[in-house]
Amino acid sequence: WWIILPWGLSALVTFFYSLGKLCYGCETALGLGFGPLAVMMSTAASTNFTFSDFGPAFMAGLAYGWVFGFGAEFIDQYFDADQNWESGLRNMGSLAWKAGVHPATFTAVLIALAYIIQIALVIGGYLAPLTLSTLAVMPPFVYCTLVLARAKPDVKQAEVSFDNKAIMLTMFVMFLWMLALVISQEVA
């Protein structure tokens, strides 16, 4: 019956995601829902689960939630920032757009922090050392950041002078990182 706790919290993610668009919290809600809470639900569904497993499960989901919540959502929201800002929606994408932060800069910092979180979780014993195999995805991340860096965003409008291939490639590499993280944790 322990699955009710993360399931109930996950059910609230959609509410907090929508509310969060007004106060810079949608990325956190999305990251928690697809990261720690999802890991907690899968842990609770296992046969030998105890309540004390929730803490390690939450920690293990942090890196995944960071990349999904702040990475994918940022890229999605950045390019709608001008319309979002005018309609009162506030998220990291619109805040970065308003501050003139380039998507490549934000992406590079996000990726660096994701690896720092992941390494800390391995050192802390929450993730298996094999998950460091996701470092193999680092060259494509660097390539995506360089492609994004060539873009010239217009600060008045969230228009960028390149096609959507760079955005889609960045999202695909984030997906590869997440997939590698999950598979390497399961194999270990």
C-alpha cells in the first residue's frame, strides 16, 4: 500500500505544473514527477519494498528529474517565451529569455550540473557506478551546445536564427542520457 504516497504526490504534479507556470515552478513539478516520484513509485511497486526505501529512491531520481524538468522544459519554454511573458506565464525559459541568457549557456550549465548531481549520487551510493557510463553521451551534449551557440536569439522575440534540428537533437541527446542512466542502473 506504500505506492499510494508517491502516486498521490504524482497526481498533484499536473496541478503544480500548471500553477508553477505562474511562479517559476513548472520545471520543478515536471522534474519531480518524472524523476524522484517516478522512481519512488517503481520502488514501491517492487516486492521487497519498505518505507525506508523512499529516501534512496527519491535521491536516485534527482539527476533524471533535473535533466527532464529543467532541460527539456527549458528548451520547450524558451522558444515560446515572448508569448508566455505577455500572458503572465513565468518559467525558467521565459526568465532566461527576458534576461538575455542564451539557450546554449543555459544548456551547458544544466548538463554540467546534471553530471555533478549524478557523480554525487554515485559517491553517496544512491546510483550504481555503472551509471557513469552516461559520460559517453557527453560529446553529443557538447556538440548540441555548440550548435545552439551559433544561434542568434532575438531578445525582443523568442526567435532564433536556426532551424529546429538543433533543438530536436538536444532533446534527443537528453533522451539518450536518460535512457543510458536507467539501463545502466538496472543492469548494475
